[in-house]
Amino acid sequence: MRIPLIHSALLIIAVLFTANAHATVEKTQSFERALNGVQSILYSVPIKARALLSELEKVELKENQPLPLLARYYLQKSTVDLILNDPESAIEAANRGIELTASDPLLQADRFLMQLRLSQARILKGEEALVLTQLDELLEESQSLNNPEVTAEILLVKGQAYKAQNDYDVSMAALMSSLEAAKNTDNDLLIERIASNLGGILVQLNGFDKASLLLEQSYQFFRQRKMSFNQLLVKLDMAELAKKQGDKNQALLEYKQALQIAEVLGDGSNRFRINLQIADLLLQAGDTKNMMRYLKATDTLRERENIRYYISKYNYLKANESLLSNNYQAAIDLVTPLMGTLKEQARLYRSEIALYLVASKAHFGLEDYKNAYLTLLDYQERFNTFTSDEQVDSLERQQMLFNLEKLKAENQHLSWNNVLQTLELKTNEDKVEYLNVIIVASIGAAIIASLIALWVNRRRIRWGKIANTDSLTGLFNRRYFGAQLERVQKDMAAGDMPVSCLLLDIDHFKQVNDTYGHPVGDQVLVGVAELFNSNLRRDDICARVGGEEFMLLLPTSEIEKASVIAEDLRLRIKELSFQSEQGDSFNVTASFGVIEIGKDQSLSDIHSDVDKLLYRAKQNGRNRVESTMSKESEEKPDSMTNNKHNLNDRVQRLSRGVRRLKFRFAQHFT
């Protein structure tokens, strides 16, 4: 009896074991089918792929699966998190996958791919320098696999890291090397992913023809395979290409097609960015109604963005929206705090510089003309610097592309991997050389740093000089004169230092222009300016403030000394000789007004006071100096004479004021 009982027990155990094994196999097969389904839609519907992966976690199928399937799971999860711009989740999934596969040598290729996903997530977080070091170690370690697909993937991520650092030449070499490795595999998808990245780099390097061919080919490939996410990335590069080529209509079309793809994908981050780009292009085209419609679509997505470039574009467009609605105060309230933070940035984007123009327009709308003018000057200064830097960058990128092609052409026997190593070696040598200079000669390093700073700022200095000087005479302009006046008045407040001001006007200058022509008149102005440069003291400040008017600031000079200087200049101007285009010689004279300024006087008050004395010199026969110490200035004309000349005086002073205003506008627009 016992033997049959034992057989029965063993039979029951065998049946239970078989049922349990069958259930386990069923779970494993179900898990594998789910992963295959995720793989098929990973690049076409990433939102749905993430939902399917989440379902696998909810039904607790994940941790009980074989290690190879778990490796696939975490690789897919980190990939879909990257596609949906969620670097934190991608890092978490990649780290878990690396931890699980670390002890299994058969899963080494999967571990490398997850380490790449980890690197890509860190690139999104701005940690490119750390990523490049890790990729070099990973590339060296992967050589033992002899797997060209893994090598190509590593080099692809390396190219993306260099692109994030704006090292476009090294990025292109890395991508070309990646493409060489990928051609040794049967993975057409990998090849097209590399080609599309290469097209994006060529757009940045201004290699437009090659970029257009690569991007169009990649787009058709991804479209045939319904890989919507990759189509989206290519469309964005194609839109950037159209913008760089100046075809804004084509760029608008590309962005709208990209937006349709992003809406299908449910990609909120790219929807925000694309709507901004479309709104910006519509604003430039003057289609403000549609611009506001696309801008409104970004309001609910704003919190997802953390990249400064897109945030600044959003703020610029919102400020313009307030301007278009005539809500000038709202525009100022938005722009003013933003402009305060821009001073801390080493380099500004175009949309950030445009905030100054928006502020100027808003001040003008509120009839605050002074702030409108000052803000406009700030905008012009920053815009000039930006455009000159942009032109230099464009030329440097074209030179990068030329140097790369030249290097490859001169070394036909070398692979792109050799070119990449050459460029990286050169970069490392430059870094080592720089460090050696710092260690060996600290004083020399300080000089080098100064030279570098001088080189970086030479264009700014050049434009600053243009902004502060009169283009004809080379003397300072009124704006710079006002700034120097404030500096001198601070010195006056610190100590008892007298400062005087001279205003002079070339007599009958209109007759010179009418008789001899404007080119000869310009020679007269230049000659007088050269006389000032040769005869004034080092600390004296001379500016051209009108067509034929010059203003001088004389520090450490009381009224008596300033009057002597003015008289000396008057005589020297009288002795100057000029020639007409026919060879006729002629002379000019000048009338002077001289005052001693106060510590708190504004430039307009000083100009008004000294202009009265200059006018008195004109009325008293010209070619003379009138100052506050002159006896004539103390005498009051009788009422009859004053009434007789009152109307004529007003007309002449109004005419002079109009000429000054015209001169300032001409200087500003020049």
C-alpha cells in the first residue's frame, strides 16, 4: 500500500512542478511579447511605449523575468525616457540596468548601450565634459567586444556630446567615424540615425548642400518606417537649414509639419519649442494675429522648459504681445527684471538683445521719450556687438568645415577615426600647453590672459569708439561729453576743483558751405578739430555738439584761465588758412561763450547758459569771446533795443536749435 501512495505523491509533485514551470514560461513569453511590442513603437509612439512599460511594472512581471529580458526592459525604458526628454528617469532606469548586467559577461553589449543612454541623459543635463571622459573609457573597454554596432553607438553619442559643447568640427569627425563603423553592420536604422545627426552638424557648419541631401534622405527613410520621433528631429534640422538660408517661408512650412508630428507623439517639450519658432517667424512676417494664436499654445507648456534659449524667446514674444495690445506698462513690467539679469550673462541671444528694443518701444508708447532714447542706445550697442560676433562665428564654422575636408583630402589613407583622434589630440595638447604656461610663468599667464581679453573685446572697443566719436572730425560726440561731464562733476564734489566750459561756433559757416561747397566746409571742420587736438591739454575734453558747434570742458580751470584759453584758440582759428576746390584761399573766425560750471548742473543747463554768451558774442560782432566776467555781460540793454531785436533773436536761436537737433539725429542714425 505504501508504494502506490509514494507514486501518487510523486505524481502530484511532478504535475504541480510542471504547471508552475508552464506558468513561468507563460509569464516569460508574455513579458517578451510585450517588450517586442514596445520595441516596434519605440520611435513612432514613445508615449504609448512608456505606458506599456509602466503596465509591465504594475502587473509585477518585471523582476521575476530572466536577466536578458530585464536588460532589454531597462534599455527600452531609458531610451523612451530620453525620447520624451526626461533625463532623470532615464538615468534611474539606465543605472538599474547597468547594476543588473554588471556580473554577466554575456550581457556586456547591453550594458554598454545602457551606459550610452546614461551619457545621453547627462548631455541633456549639461554635463558634456564628464560624459566625454566616460565615453573615452567606454570606447577603449568596448574594443574587446569587436562589435562595430556598439562602437558606432558610442561614437554617435560622442558626436552629440561635442555638439552640445559647440565643438562642431570634432563632432563631425566623431559622427563620420561612427558612420564608418556602422557601415560594417546590417543595421540600416543606426546608419540613418547617424546620417541625420551628421546633417544637423553640417547645418551648423554652413555646409548647406550636403546637409540638405542627408536630411532629405534620412527623412524619407524614417517616414517609410513610420518612425515619427526621428522624423520630428530631422524636420527641426530642416527648418533650421531653411532659416539659415534665409527662406523663412520654407522654414515656417517645416516647423508646421514638425508640429503636426509632435502633436501626434504627445511631445510637450518639442511642441512648446516649435510653437515658439513659428510665432517668432510670424512676428517677423507681420502676421501678428496668427503669431498670438501660436504663442497662446505655449502658455500651458511653459513649465516644461528649462533651456535659456527657449525661455528667452518666450519672454520676448510675450513682451511683443503686450506691445501689440498697446499694454505698454505690462511690457515694461515683464522686460525690466529680465534686462537686469542679462548683465550677468557673458553672451546674449538675439531674442534677449531684442528685449531692449521692446522696452524702448514701450517707453515711447508711454511718452517717456528720455528712457525710450537711452534704452534704444543700449539696444544698438548690444546689437552691433552681437552681429559682429555672429559674423565671426559664421566664418569660423565655415573654416572648420574647410579644414576638416582638407585634412581628410590630404590623408586619403586615414580613416575618420584617425581624423577624430588627431583633432582630440590637438585639443588635449592645447590644454596641456595652456596649463604648462600657467605653472611655469604666472606673470606670463597674466599677460596672456590680458591679451586674450583684449582680443575678445577688440570689436566691442571698436564699436564703442564709433558710438562715442563724431565720424567726420574724430572728436567726441555729445553723448560721450555728457558722460565725461558726470565724471568731472564727481571729482568736483570730492574736492574744490574749478571747471569751465567753452562753446564756440564757426562764424558764417553756412556761407562757407554755400560759396565753396560742403566738402570744403567739412575740411574746415576737420581743420578746426585738428587744431583742438594739437593745442588742448591732456585732461581737456572736446566734442562736436552741432553742425559747426564745438563744446570744450576744461578741468582745473577757473573762468579767468578759461577765457585766456578761449582767446588763444580764437586767434589760432583766425590764423588757419583753407583753400577752395578752385585754389582760392580763405580764413574763418569763431565766436566763444565761456562759463564756470557748478557741481550739480546738467548738460542741458550748462549748454543753455553758455549758449547765451555765445549768442551775445554773435550779436556783438562775432570773432570774440564772451564770458561771465565780461563787462558786456554785466550790462543790461535798454528795453527799446531789447524789443527791437527780440523777434530776430528768437528766430535765430530757433534756427540754431533746429540745426542742432538735425545734427543729433544724423549722428544717431549714422
